[in-house]
Amino acid sequence: MSTELKPDFCQTGNLTAGNRLQSIDVVSVQSTEDRANALTSGHRACQGCGEALGARMAIDKVMELSKNKVHVVNATGCLEVFTTPFPETSWNVPWLHSLFGNAPAVATGVQAALKAKGMEDVTVIAQGGDGSTVDIGFGCLSGMFERNDDVLYICYDNEAYMNTGVQRSGATPPTARTATTPLSGPHPGNNFGQGKNVPKIAMAHGIAYVATATIANVRDLEAKVAKAMSMKGARYLHIHVPCPLGWGSLPKDTIKLARLAVESGLYPLFEGEHGEITGVTKIRKKVPVDEYLKLQRRFVHLFKKGADTEDLAGVQAIADAHIKYYGLLDDGEK
Amino acid sequence: MAFTLPYAITLEVGSSLENKTGDWRTERPVYLDRLPPCNIECPAGENIQAWLGLTQEGKYQEAWEEILDNNPLPSVHGRVCYHPCEDGCNRKQMENPVSIHAIERFLGDQALKNNWVVSKQADTGKHVLVVGAGPGGLSAAYHLCKMGHKVTVVESKAAPGGMMRYGIPEYRLPRDILDAEVKRIEDMGVTFKYNTRIDNLAATMKADGYDAAFLAVGAHLARKLEMPSDDSVNITDAVTYLNDIEANDSKPQLGKKVAVYGGGNTAIDVARSALRLGAEEVTVIYRGPQDKMPAHLFEIEEALEEGIKIAALRTITEYKGGNIIVEVNEMDADQRPQATGKTETIAADAVVYALGQLVDSSLLSDCDGIVENDNVIEVGQQMMTGMDGVFAGGDMIPSARTVTTAVGHGKKAARYITAYLKGETYTPAEKHETASFDKLNTWYYEEENMRQQPVLDLDKRKSTFGEVLGDLDEANAKYEAIRCMSCGNCFECDNCYTVCPDNAIIKLGRGNRFQINYDYCKGCGMCVEECPCGSMLMEPEEL
Amino acid sequence: MLKQVEGSIAVAEAIALCRPDLVCAYPITPQTHIVEGLADMVRKGKIKSNCQYINVESEFAALSVCIGSSATGVRSYTATSSQGLLYMAEAVYNASGMRLPIVMTIGNRAIGGPINIWNDQSDSMALRDAGWIQIHAETNQEAGDLHIQAFKIAEQLSIPVMVCVDGFLLTHAYEQVEASTQEQVDEFLPPFKPMQALDCDDPMSIGAMVGPEAFMEVRALNVAHFDNALEPIQEISEEFEKIFGRKAGGLFEHYHSEEADTVVVSLGSVNGTVKDIIDEYRKEFVSIGSFKIGCYRPFPGKQILEQLKHAKRIIVVEKDYFAGVGGCLANDMKIAFRGSDAKIYSVIGGLGGRPIFKKSLMKILDRAMEDELEELSFIDLDRTLVEREQVREDQFMSNAG
């Protein structure tokens, strides 16, 4: 006998960016012909760059919702360098770059200027990589949060200083090899520190909206941009963007890695409002962290003969802790 | 450098389009169409994925027309085809296959309900004889007629359908469905002559001015078996029995206890028919083990549900005193049944032999050049027999003896005959490579079980010839179609367009798919990797 | 109308009349009274613009906010001193590199370590080559007036301007000041029309990366623009005088130095002390004058040489002293006067808030005029203390070694 029909079931449902069986209003902006292409072709990002993709996904959605009324402030980093090497720029938006550590403050200035001009309908975006966000620009970021300036800050997290040649940042995961956490000593790669969970730190500021997103789930990402855009004040979006160069992964695997980061529990997708977690995106098909780590040469030492199994277990423990803390699995699943 | 802007480090938006990053590439993505396994498996060569796609969009008539390009009998096939397509379906490796047959049946029934028709091509002035109104003959007649030929079908029985009528019981194929689909062919202009037997093909063709002929007389002769008997058990055969059920107003009665000898689908059909006609105890006797029975598993399961017994690993040796004496077999090391010498008895009023069927090729007796070998007719690459202009298909030629195979033969023969009539040779298009499961990125498909057709109450199944399997309603049929993964062929999920970090994929608008802009494509391969259905491929760049 | 006001308030009121759209600063002594005054005026709605006052977490953020607002096309202002200026140093260079016409007050103060909150000019000197125009105020009156000019200079040239105001000596001193009127300022200072700005109707990318293939050219262009600023600075000063009826700013100012054999050259408020000394010498018909440099960056070297080509000796009195360079102004003067017969003396004084007493300076000038002064000298340097500490350090090092 026929069982109940899922109303949104249509071949690939919401799992693909678009879907010819869905109304154009439901699919992602990315899947539509008239997306803004805020970041256009000809940029010099590496093959399979997750950051280039994440930036286009996020800003295109902002462009759609703001009807192209947007100013973007960009911190120094890969995204800035590969998009605006003189004399060419890949941006199709009013865009400003100042320094590595000041994007949030510059954005505050842009926003205040718009206020002074009575043009508060323009959306102000500040964006940067994990280095500028969690490390060098963190003071400015916290200040922007504390003042509750009407700025949406987007961090494209590729987990190290890629532009300078893959050095460790405050967002580099434990055991990862970088140029400054080499594979030597009893525990090769990055150390197990306390981590620096900027989304949670952002929430501690009590700001209107905080969310984590991934380029592997464009609909979720766009929904979060939309949610952020529906609010005023300081808002923070953290997007996980794999980096083939820095991670030692195949360019074609960028989306796959982003997906496995979520499915393993290492990169939890959640959102919060005014300091409280309001939602999580559940893991769909849980995988052990190995499946994610094995595709990246920065973790190759974890799988060599004689590798310290504690290191791998430690990474798995982080994933397990996320799953438990955020409730990433449906009830009854383990 | 000409500056339109005030200052050197202020740049014109979008100016990076000057920088053609395509020259970074060592491999290039390309779009391709792969052949989905459902299509590969379909004996009628239906473009299943195409009509499932149209069904997904609610375009039922277009979907039906797509079926009709290959198969004129979708309502029948949705009921009687053993759907090898579903065995091939890649979805089987996820949860379970798409219920293709149920959707085909839905579309076929929609056509009958709404009197949908297909158009045909201009009259060619040629006249083709089709011998036999079974699935092969009907298919050939339909396609030939559609191609503009005049077609006459000659059938020895009183009604069309061949084995669909005289072999398949009504609980699997209601006769009104069969009649309606045949009528649609008749309405296209095909002439049917029933109760007409051709004794001499060559003479008939000459006399009536046929330009070509297609032979599809089927296999209506039962294979016999000689056995010691004291005549205490009535012996008949499946062909006769099933024919009598259909052809005679008084239904044949075999007694309370009926045995069927054989393990194929026909044996099951006989057993279930006997039950419906009043037999209290029906036993299927098969020499091999039950799991090796050639009958389809679902048929066996339905039979068991209805109370049919199966005596596997038994060989009939004698009929004596109202009993069947069977010898017990055992499987040997080569997995072949071997007699043990032990015997058992099975009480029976009658036994029906379902041991296979033979072709009656007597109409060919005076035809020069036609070669019959091991009870089948030899045909060439173009399905033509050794006699010029005479083609053959269905059970008459070496192949699987199913309705769908015969329909496929009919279609192919029509193409070959048309080419023959024009003095040309028809060459089928080259087949695309297979869209095997490993070509898919199944992450993107939601898991969802097959919609099940409703089943008639068991009580009614045991006592009437009411159709066992019911319809999927529109919502369920469409839902089920949506489970199709479109293996190997772009269904415009927009993933490639979305995941390209270089905006190097151009979306051409819904229905028009995509194009790669090689000026900017760096060849990262993400589009190919994230294509759910395997309709993209990386190729080495020619350097 | 004359008012007795604190220097900081004179500055704040002048800025307010310029209708700034954004004021953003971080507290540091001795600049604080200026921004406190502005904060108050913004809250009370006394500024005739929709001025935004932003409190931030650091000077780096303060100037960064101004970078953002200026690039969005609004008149932007900040103020800092000392460590604050150094902390924002990266942004200082960035603002000029992007040619954003920000105006910043430097409440001049010593830079540490050792930490010291009192006046000298080593902070603005430390960033003298950051691509900002630097103009120095002698009095509270001029401090206010220079800010009005600063916005005009900055916006006309798309180059940021630092207005250097001696900490405490001016910022915290009460003097009589003639207040400007809104009408005067409006007549003098047109609304800000940015050379480049973020604009949804005319989008552009501001702040591109420039690689080796064009960086030299971009830098050369930037410096060329900078060097061309001297003439407009002078013109704006003259225009100011026409509208406001008083002199302020400009490249330099003579005080009996047009024909004097000996000329004292200085920056900022110390010129007041020097002028008093000149008056005393002049009573005795000594051929000495004072030459105040109003615009320190770009450095009007050629103009100064032309103005002082008659001088036999030039005594540069300044309140900064750097390892390597010594006195920055003296160094600039030596470069400007290379090939000239004039003798250039470098006199360092007033570091870390040390008062410059007339008597002490006159002693130095006397020696100079007797041609007995060393090339480098210090006003009231306690040599005994220096030597005693040197001995102590030497002993410590030899014990440790």
C-alpha cells in the first residue's frame, strides 16, 4: 500500500542547488541564471578554491535580497589578493579593501557613513579569512559586535594562513600539518589546544544572529544569509571553505570535503540568535572522521604505519563532542 | 592602461573578465549522455528515463507518447512485463528500484481513459503482411502503420493478443485493457483478419500483393512427455488449459486436486488459474530446487500466498491409482538435480504439463530459403529470414520468450522492413556508454522507498480472476517517477553551475541544460564530481 | 568674537563648524578633550550634519573606521597622540595609500618607552613620511583655524592631513580665541565631493593589490601627488585669510627673518617662545629672526632655501630626537640647504614635556652667533645624570659578563 508522500520530495529534493521540479522561488539563488555573480570569472584563485565559491554564494544572496544595494569590505588575504590584482578586479559590487586586521572597523565606518548620508538601506558586509577573523582582526571584530554595528561579517574559514603559504592560524585544527606546525616530534602537526570557536564567541556577545554554513550546502548557506539579512545590528556568518592547496586535497574534492566535515561532526552547522542556539542542521549520513581526514595530505601522518592512534582518536573525540553538544544526529542515532 | 577611474588602485568592476583563466587547464569537463541501465535492460528498447522525466513534470501525454515511440502496449506492459528494467535500476543499490512498470501502467491507462492517439507518417504505398496478432505482430503492425505502410494482420485465432490472451490469465491482464490497446492499433488503420490460417506464405504473398511479411506466430504447441500411466490421473498441458479458459465459455475443470509439472511462469499461471477455477489443492512439481525455479520470484510468492504448494526436487515417474509417483532428487556437486531412487506419492485428479512450448512452422513448408533449426527460424542481422522480404520475430526466433521481447522484435522488424522497402539498410544508432552506479554521486538523492501497488484481497484472489495488482493513483505514480535518478543524463539540478568557483558554466535556461565556458574553466573537476547523475566527464586537454 | 577657551575646545568647535559626518577616536592623553568636546556636541545636536560619533576599541580601529567612512564619501575625523598614533601606524599608511582625505589631530606627545604622557613631537615625527600632509599649529587660534583648512586641503587633494597641536601646551591651555562662524566656514569649505567612493550606482573596487609590475608606478604617482600639495596649501591659507580676516597656516611665516643673519627655525608652539627671544635680541639690534614652518609635510625645502638664502646661520629648534637621524627637522633642513654656505645647527629641547626656558635657549643662540655652538646641542640636558647612568650600566654589564 502507498505510504505517506513527503511533500518536498522531488528526486534530489533540496540536496542539489537547483531542481527543475521545484518552483524557481524555492531553489537556491546560485542555481538561477540571473544570480549576480558578485565575484566574476577571471579571478586568480587556485583550481577548486572553496573560498571563491563561498564568497560568490554568500554575496550573490546578499545582492538578491538587497536588490544590489550592498557595500563589501574585505580584509587582506587570499580572497582579496586573488580578486583584485591590479589592474583587474573580479568584483561586481562596491568593494573596499584596507588592511588585514581592520575589516570589521572599516565596515563600521562604511555603515556609519551610510547612516550619516541617510542611506541605511544599503547592506554592509565585512568579510575575511580565518586569519583576519579569528586572529589579527579579532579585536576589531569584537568591537564591532559589542557596538552592535549594522554589519554582517562573513568569515571564510579555510583553517590556516593560506595566502602567506599555509601557516597555522587560530582556526587550524589539531594535528593538521602547516608550514609552522610541521610533521616532526612525537605529536606531528598542530597541537591540541582549546580551539577558538569564533561563532560561539560571537554568540557570547549576544548579537542578533550567528550561524555556521558550508559551501557543501548552498541552500542552507543562503537561508542563513537571508536570515541574517532579515535582522539589524551585528551579525556573523562562518563559512567552511576547503582549500586544495593548503589542505593537500584534490581540487575536485572541495565540495566533498566540505560535506564530509559536516557529516563527520567536525564542522557543526548551527545558528543562534541573541546568544542562544536556535537551530542545528542535522548530520544526514554520519561518517567517521577518517573519511574526511584521509582525503587531505595535511593529515597524512595520522594514517601512516606507527602513527600515534591517540591523535586520530583525539580528532574523533572532537567530532563526537560536537555531535553531542549540538545534537547533530536525529534521536536514537549514534 | 587607460584609466577611467580616479586612482590607480581603484578598479572598474568585473574587469577580471580580461583574464582568461582557461589556459590553466590540463583537463576539461564535458557533458555527455550515458545510457541508463533501465533502458539497456528494456527488451522493447523504451527510453524509460525520458518518459519518467516527463511524468515527473506531470506531462503524462508526452510521457505516454515517448513510450509509444517504442511500445504500443503500455497498459499491457505495465501489467505483464517482467520489468528487467527494474532489475537494472541503479536505485536498487540504494533502497529499491523505481516501480517503472506501475508508472507505465498508469500512463497506459491514462491514454485509454483519455483516448490519446498517435499520428502516423504519409502513406508509402507499400503493403506488409503480419502473421500473428500476438505482441510481436501487434508491435510490428503498429510501427509499420505509423511509418506509413498499409498493414494486414492475419491471425489464426478468433481474437488478437496471442499468448497475452491465450497464455496470460486474466487476473494478470484484464481483457478489456488488451482489447482497448489493440483497438487503438486497429483505429490507426491496420486490417485484422481473425480465424485465418496461412498454409503457404509464399503463395499468399504473391496472391495478395504483399511487399514484405513479418512472421510472429508464437510458440503455441505444448511440449509433451511420455510416462507410464494407468489413466487414473487426467493429463493435459498448459497451452491447452490456458487456451480453454480463454476460448471456451465453459471453463475447464480438472478436479479437486491438481498438479502442475514445471517451474516456469506458465506453471505458476496454470496453478493459480486452477485454484481460481475451484481446485482445492494445487501442487507445482519441479525437478530442481525451489530457488532455481525459472518463474519470477514475485509470481511464486503470490502463488504461495494464495495457498499453492510447491513440491521441489521431484520428478514425475508414473501415474497410478489416482496418485502421481514422484522420485525425490538431490543436488549434486555441480548443482544439478540427481535422482535418489526414493519415491513419494502425490494424490491428484489431474496433472498439467508446463514444460515449454514449440513453434508451429507449418506455414513455411513451401518457402524456399527459410531455415528452421531446433524449432526456431534463423534470421539475419536485419531480422530477415532466408526468404527475401520475409522477416520473423517473437518466439519464432532464438531469444527470451517474453511479451516485451516480442514487442521489441516487432519494433526492430518494422524499421528493418521499412529500410528494406526503400532499398536501404537500417543501422541502429550507436549506444552510449552505460550509466553504471559508480558514475553517480548518490549523496544528492533522497532515500525513499518504492510506492507499492495495492493488492486484491486474498479471498477474492482465490475465487475470482479479478486483477491481483491495483493501480498507483496519480499522486503515487508521479511520486514514484520522481524517484528516478536520471542516471547518465542531465536533469538540470544546477549543481555544476553552482559549484564552479570560476563561473565557467553557463546556464542556458530550464530545459536547455548548460554549456562550459572554456575561457575561464580552470579544470578543477568539481562540476564532474558533484554531478549527481554522471552526465559529465573529465577529458585530458589537448596540449 | 573672542573667547577664552581651552585649546582642545577651540579645535573641537572648529571641527564642528566643518560639519563632519563622522568622528571616531579612542581615548589617549592629551588628545582626549578634543573628542570629548565633539562627543558632547554630537549628542547635543550642535553639529550641523548627521554626524556619527563612534567609540571604538583601539586607535587602529579608530582610523580604520575613518577609512571606511571616508571611502564611503563622508567627511571623517579622528584624533590621537603618541602610542595611539603608532598603534594605528599601519592604517595611517593605508589611508594615504588609498588617498582618503581624513583629517586627524595629533595632540603631540612623547613616545615610549619609557612611557611619558607629556609633550614633544616625536609621535608625528615618527610618521612624518606616511604620506599624510602635516601642518603645525603655533597657537590655539591657529589650532582651530588649521582644522578648517585641513578639511579643505585634504578633500581638494584627496590626501589625508594631520594637524599637529602640541599636547598640554596647546590642548590644555586656555587662550583667547576668535571663534569662526558657520557662515564663514560654509563659504570657505564646500561640501565633500569624494574622488572615489563606494557607490551602488557606480560600483568600483577600491584598494586593489598591486604587484611588482606596477607597484613602483603607483607609488611614484602617489608621491608626485603629494609633492604637488605645497602650492594649494599656501593658496588655501590665503583664501582663508580673505574670508576669515586673519592669517593662519601656509607653508611658513617670517618673524624678522626676511633679512636676518641668524634665523631660528621651529615647528608649533615653541615658536611663541622663540618670538619672545627674538623681540629681546631685536631691542639690541641683533640681526636675528624666527622662521616658523607651518607645513612640515610635504617639506617645502626649496621654498625655505629661497626664503632664507641670505641667512648665515640657521638654528633648528625641535622637540624630537631619533636614533640615527637626530633631529628630524634639522635633517630635512640640512638636505634642503646642501650646497649653501649657511651653517645649520640642530638644537633639541622639550622632550617628554621638559619646559624650554627662554634663558636656556638664549644661551644656545648666543653661542651660535659667536660661532661656538656644536652642530648638535640640547636645551638643559643634565649631562651629569646621563654620565652617571652610563657608568652604572657599564658596571652592571661587566658584572654580568
